[in-house]
Amino acid sequence: MSWDKMEDFLEMTAFVRSRINKAPKFGIILGTSLGGLADEIKNPISIPYDEIPGFPQSTAPSHAGLMISGELAGRDVLCMSGRFHYYEGYSFSDLAKPIRLFKLLGVDTVIITNMASGILPEDAPLSQVEEIGSSSVERLTKLVTAVLSEL
């Protein structure tokens, strides 16, 4: 089955829409070790990626692999806690699926985050990346909340 056909995206969209109770206008994609922001979402409804038809799976450590619908800063959001990467073997078409899904669900604005761990030494342990990510979540939460409040 090709997930590049519109009817396949509509099936994916119908599935997610059947599980969430609001039409989100804002999408958030969280990078490595930034999943703590998802804990700030009020009235969360979580959908594991592996339940969404044709949706890629997150394989990186510390990526929860959850689509979370709820409220943040008084806005209806749809948040990807965990993402997937080209180096995990996904095609560029696969990598675009979340954005296409967001648009079909009514999302108008997407905030994409990343840990930028490439600034660390090549042999830096994952624990160091997670420690930096953990300390960044509070600042990221304040930033995203401020941005959402202004939109």
C-alpha cells in the first residue's frame, strides 16, 4: 500500500480525528529529550504512533512515539512527542507525513523543535544529551507558551 495517495492520508486523518475531541490549530513536533513539554499539555489524549495507520515509528531513544492532543497556553494543540529521521531509514516522503497529517486535521501553525546535540562532542553519551534536554524543557515550555499566547 502506498501512503502517498490522498485516500491513504484521509484514512490516517480520519483515524486520528476519531480519537481526539478538538480540531487543533497548532502543531508541535518535539525533538530529542524535549518530551517534557508534552507533560504540560492539559487534558491530554495520547495516541501511540503504532496505532495510526501508515504512520512512521520513532526508534530513537527518548522519543516517546506519541501523538498528544490537548491544550497548551489556552490553545488546542496536537503534539508529536518523538519524531523520526532520514538516518533511521525513512524516505523524505515518510518524513513529511506528520506535516501533511497536521494540515488535514486543520493545523495552521507548526512549531518544530530539536535538541541540536550536534554541538556536543561526537562521543558524548546519551545521558549528557538527555541532561541538557531536561534542563532545556523549562525554557522551551516558557517559549512555546509565549508564542502560542501571541498567536
